[in-house]
Amino acid sequence: MILVRVSNLKSIALRYFNPIGAHDSSKIGELPLGVPQNLVPFITQTAAGLRDQLSIFGDDYPTEDGSCIRDYIHVVDLAKAHVIALQRLLKNSHDNQFETFNIGTGRGSSVLEVVNAFEKVTQQKLNYKIVDRREGDVISVYADTKKANDVLGWKAEKSMEESLLSSWDWEKKVRKIK
């Protein structure tokens, strides 16, 4: 940001929310080192038997099912947003020297909704347990994508189900699970 202020450099920042999923080829996906810090890799690793149990942190939030709500964006949709942002810079069609766009679906899904969707789309029953809330977790976080939709002409296309299925396909390929 400082460099933008003191030079003619133009830039776009994409602020994205919880990337999930894998490429349809299952050649590229998420393989965290150590214990996953994100929900979906923990789900797929639990389904694959690498983790004994998935912990769901809290069921007493003021949400429909009591679990936290987050915005999950498929990595392919995220990649497309990057391409569009780069094209905008290359064409000098940006409005300001520095622009910021929220990249997400614009809707939240609760942790339990994600777990249930995974079980439905993959036919894999997850071993999960509700545990105490984590300190600092907020109730709900999801993107306001209006600016990205209107200015960039970008919109998330992949569904939660497609995202979870691609994550599971990736996990099965990496772990050589039939």
C-alpha cells in the first residue's frame, strides 16, 4: 500500500474467504502440513481415517443450528477472480491506483451445514463431536461480493456440494482410497 502511494504502481488486492475444493482433474488440491487449520481438510482427513474425530467448536452460537457461519469459496472460482483482476490491471481499466475486492460466495454456511453437505454428497459418515467454543471465534463471517460482482463482473459459480466433492476426490487420490 505504501509503494502505491509513492509511485505509479497500480495494484488490486483480493480479500478472499475460506478457499476449499480442488481442481476437477484432482491433480491440484489442498494438502496441509501437519494438523489442518481449516474445516474442509479436517473433514476429508477424518473421512479418510487420518483423523479419529472432527471437533465442532460450539453449538450455542445464535445461528440456526448453533455452529459458526463462514463463507467458503471454491479454489477454481478464486483462480478465476485472480485472472479477471490481472486483466483489469493489464488493460488499465482500474478506477483507482489501489483497489480491493471481496472474493467469496456472499453467503455463509454453518459448520454443521458443511458437515451435513459433505456426508450427503460423498456418502461418508463423519465421526464428529461438539466441543467447547474456541476463544476468539466470531459468530458469522461472509463476504460482501457486490463490488466484485459489479466492477469485475465476477461471481462465484461452484456450489458447496461441488466444492466438497472435489475436496473428497482430491483426498482419495492423494491417499489412494478407492
